Amino acid sequence: MNITLRQLGYFRALARHRNFGRAAEAVHVSQPALSVQIRALEEALGAPVVERRARDVALTPFGRQVLAHAERVMAEICALEETARWRGGLAGELALGIIPTVAPYLLPGALARLRARDIALDVRVREARTDDLATDLRAGRIDAALMALPLPCEGLEAVTLFEDRFLLAGNAARLAALDAAPGALHPGALGTSPILLLEDGHCLTDQALEICGRGRGHAQIDTGAASLGTLSRLVAAGFGLTLMPEIAAVTEARAAPGLELRRFAAPEPARSIVLVRRAGAGRAQWFDDLAAILRAAGEEATGMARAPRM
């Protein structure tokens, strides 16, 4: 039996995309080339792994078993490559993913620290939503990613970097109306105030909805903004309230005149920011070193929001 890693990789892409054309595009080969390799895999295994249909393919029962083995084999190969690549520690080239609600606020300090540690380190940053970063991690396109718990899927492992608390953001008039209400400020007691949030797909939106105790169908929830910068300007103009992560608070308050911030009563709502990589590779010094650098940058950024002036 002669099964190659190329065949397993092509089969995994086909299983994911369920279409020969899309799978070929994903692995950067022609469709005929991919088809030939899938046929060769089936001949080596002695049974079909996919059912070919007019517009797509479906895994056969045997194909599902083969896919499980292929995933394990490819994960081990990625782990081996990672071990060899990082044998000298955090050096060479680093492909780092980061979610959009953290990237603009953490990267300046983090990149400065990385450059101070090793000026020759080449850092490539991929800013994307959590699900996309998880896909890139599992495919080996990035080495590590910053995201917020919970992790979106299996096959990943994380180390906690810092706690990013949420503040209530609004203009003076809307916050004054809340201040006049009896009792401490709690995220579940925002009354009928309209809440503006990021568009669906951002993990921050799911976290904010859970904190406020509101669902997407709530009449006073608007999930349409593409960035925290847009949210800040809408809120500063009086269109509603929003939950602002500490890491973004100082930057957005400076950029949006009229934006004011209030802290919630203890225990303050928060999200955990973590550094994530593929699971199963064992302890790696480069990952520990990177976590320490990013943790220091994150604690500095959130610490600015906790200073007395906030």
C-alpha cells in the first residue's frame, strides 16, 4: 500500500469543501490533478472514499473512517514540522492571528516588544474572526492566534494571557439617565436602553449579548457595526450604549469626542484573552516566550483603562 501525505491532504480538502473544484483551489492545484490523487488514494485503499454526484461529493462510510485517520496523521505532521521549525526558540518567521477587537489595541505594544527581543524576527499578522483563525491554525497557515474564550472547536489548546473587562460606553446624556436609577450599575439592568453591537460573526457580540441577558431578536439590540471604531462614534453621537472592552477603551475615547465610559459594579463582566495553537505538540519554549510577551503588552493596555482617570 502506497499512500502519500499529498493524497491525504487533498482528501482532507475535498472532505471539507465537498466539491472537486473548490478543493483544488484550496490546495492550489488543478482539478484534474486533485482528481488523479483521490483516485490513486482509493486504489491504494481498495475502496471509494467519496460518492461522486452531479454538483458535489459526499463521504462514503469508509471515507469517514479514512478522514479520521487522515486528520490524525496530518496533525502529527504539523506537530513535527513545528518542533523542527522552532527548535531554536522564538526566531525566524512568526505567523500570528489575532481577532479584530484586540488587534489595533494590542499590536503596537506587542510588536515593539517582539522587535526589541529579536530585531530579525519576521512577524506576519493575520487579523480575522475567531472561526477563520481556528481554521487557519488547524490547517497550519498560522502558528498561533489571540482570541477570546471559549475556543471555537476541538484540536486547539490555549494559555490565558489577561482579563479584559467590559465598560459601559455612551454619551453623557444616556449615562446620566442610568446614573439616576437606583442601585449599582449592572449589565443586566440597562432598562430599555438601545444596545449597539458588532455585526454577527464577532465573538464579542455573543459575549455582550450573554452579559446583557438579551437575545438577537430583542427590539433594543442592533448588531450592525463592523468595528469598535464605528460603534464608538455611533454611541458618542447618542444612538445608544455599547459594551467596550478595556483594551480598546482609551484609544476609542480619544478618537470619539463625546464618548464616556462607566464601570460596572463588582464582579465586573470580562472576557479572557488567550493565546492558542494546535493541540498535541507538547510544551514548546517559543510558545511560552510569545505568551509572556503578549501577556505583558495586554496587561499594559488594559492597565491604562484601569488608571484613576478612567
